[in-house]
Amino acid sequence: MIKSIQIQSEENSSLDIPKQSLVYSFVSYLIVFPIFRMFFRGKICGIENIPKTGSLVIVSNHGSHLDPPILGHALGRPISFMAKAELFKVPLLAPIIRACGAYPVSRGVGDRAAIRVASERLRQGWATGVFLDGTRQKNGRVNKPRSGAALLAAKSKSPLVPIAIINSHRAFAKNAKFFRLLPIHLRVGRIIPPPISTKKSDLEETTLLLKDEINNMLDKGLI
């Protein structure tokens, strides 16, 4: 199994990592990262677990609208996320989120279409972010995980990295109108190999493993 993971890693690392655009660098280093560090006293533990090159599925809990920009700009490499297609019709916002790696998904689109778009990003060498529950959770934990991340990893033969976003659901709660300047920390878990097949049992096994890894890191609390 270890040899298999190494071979897959070498194959993935042969892909060209997408270069950081000027817009991405500007948003990361002058906006998101300073806000994360200064206002939310951000800390990251285990960032060495994130490969710098090759396709990668970043999987995390989801408790706040703060999660996508933090994950997308605090891990040392661009992370591609799905975004509502309507956002790409906003003149000033569209070029910014596109340069930051977001890709449009229409409302009501099926999981297969979303997986197809995300798979193409992985083939291009992107790290792609997936929230395991799919939607924000009031308690900030992984509660009812979906198998989309596991399916994406199985189809693209990409490794997965579980990440626990701690406290974002308190800093900017669901339906809240204002931020609370509470610490937000990230714990990065060990690399998990993709499922050996797209069979339901294999996808469920990997999905439950990701759920346990993330919730166990959440239980450790702030760094």
C-alpha cells in the first residue's frame, strides 16, 4: 500500500502546479492572510502534510462563510473551490474569484456535473477544496458527510488531506450579520490515499475515515 501511495504521489507531482496569479497573490498576502493572522489570530498546525505540487483533494468541515477564503489562501498553494455561477456575473468580483481558482457551478446542478468540473481541475494539477457536509453546519463539525470528496479522489487518483477549521462557526455564525474577532485555527491531518474503487462501500469507508479524522482534530481544540 505504501509503495502504491508513493507511485501515485510521483504521478501527481509530475503535473504542473497552477501558477499563482498576481490577483491571487494580492488577495492572499495583502488581504486574506493578514486578516486571518491579525484579526482572527490565525494559526496552522501540520502544514507540512500538504504536498506543494500535484493534484490534491483538500477536505474539511464547514461552519462559516470565512472557510473558503481561509482555506484558499492560507495553505501555501492555490486551492480551487466551487462557487455559485451567479457570482461570475458580478463585473468586479468575477475576475477576482476566477483568478483565485474558483469555478462556477449553477444552482440545481447535479453532483455528477460538479464532480466533472472538479475532476478537470485536478487533471490540471490543482488542489481542489471540498467541504465534507456540502453545506455550513451550525456546530462546525462534520455531521452528515457526503461521498463527493472520496468519489473525486477515486476518479482522479488524487490523495486527500483532511483539515479541521476550528472556531470559524463561532467567529461568523450561520445567519450572523457581523464577525466576532475570535481565534480561528487550522489543523492539517495526514495524507489519506484515494479509495481503491468507486464502489459505494469503498467511498463510504474513505468518507467515514475523513469524518473521524476531522472531528478528532476538532476535539483537540485551538492550537
